[in-house]
Amino acid sequence: MQRPEFDNIKDYTEFCKYYWYRDELIKICKAHGLKATGSKIELNKVVEAYFSGEKILPEKKKPAKKKTAVVTELTLNTGLIASGFTFGNRFREFFRQQTGEENFKFNVDMVATAKAVKESGDESFTLGDLLDIYYEKKTYATYDKSALQWNKFVKDFCADEATGIYSERLKAAAALWKIVRESDMKKEYSHDLFEKYKDMFL
């Protein structure tokens, strides 16, 4: 089934059957006078509220108050907000030392959590708590993995040896993804999907 125009969709359940890029969600929200900023997850929540009769309106801009970090020495008990936390080298080095991982990288749940802590102004949340998020010992805010559907689709497509018939695998994956995203099919790659559409891209 082809994806209908947004205004022809009856409810949020139907809306969720289709894949929407963040840019598309922004246009939809702007066209309906809704809040059109934030992550894809946040925009989906605005759309969900819209379908349930609630309008989340754009926020009035407030002058941002920049807090200067008062903490110079970082410990596991240091508050995330008090430390002036960023995803820069100072904090990457701190977590590298804590984990012992030479090439430490912040994971998506750490990013979602840090953002949520800053937005809520949670002064009690510490760098130790963020380390627990890294080790999956705690949950505070999680990243909606559905935003990674395209990446997983391409990875699975390329992992299927049968797709080696295409000289330009990425283009074939993108063309197949377009069919999937504009339909109410599951937003994931399968060999059966390949078999069904393989001749379209040769």
C-alpha cells in the first residue's frame, strides 16, 4: 500500500505504519502550526499528540542562560549539570579513564540521557549515573532505535550475499528502502523482500 498524504491519514496508528524522515516531520508540524523543533522522536510525539486532539505549539524563544562550569575536578560524584557537561574531549577522556576503553565513544542512550537531564534541570544526576547508563545498569532516557531503521536496513541488505548481484549495492538498497518506507510493510530488510523486488533494480 502506497503511503498517503499526511492530511489523509486517519489516526496515529496508521501514521506509524509509514516511515517519515525528520525533514518531513518538520514540514508537517510547521504546516499544522505545531512545534517543529527537536529530534525525530520529539517530533513524532508532537504528531501523536496532534492525532489525540492536543496541539503542542512552538515554544516562545527564551534567551539562553549559559552556566559556567564551577567544577574543575571530575569525579563519579560530580553532577552532570554542575560539571558543564559536553560531549567534548574533556569528558571523553574522563569516561575513557573510567571504562579503560582506549577509543571510548558516547552511546546513543548517554546522549539522550544527558539531553533529558539538562532539559529537566536534574541537579542530582551525576557522571557516575551516566557511566551506569553506559554499562546499562540504569535507564534514564533511551534513544528511540527506530530512528536507526535505515542504517539497519542497509547493513542487513549488504550482509545478504544475494545482493552481490548489484554493482551499486547502496543505490539498490536505497531504491528498495524507498519502496518499503512508502508502504505499510515492516521497515526492515529480509531476503524475501529482496526476492520480491530484485528484478526491478537490475
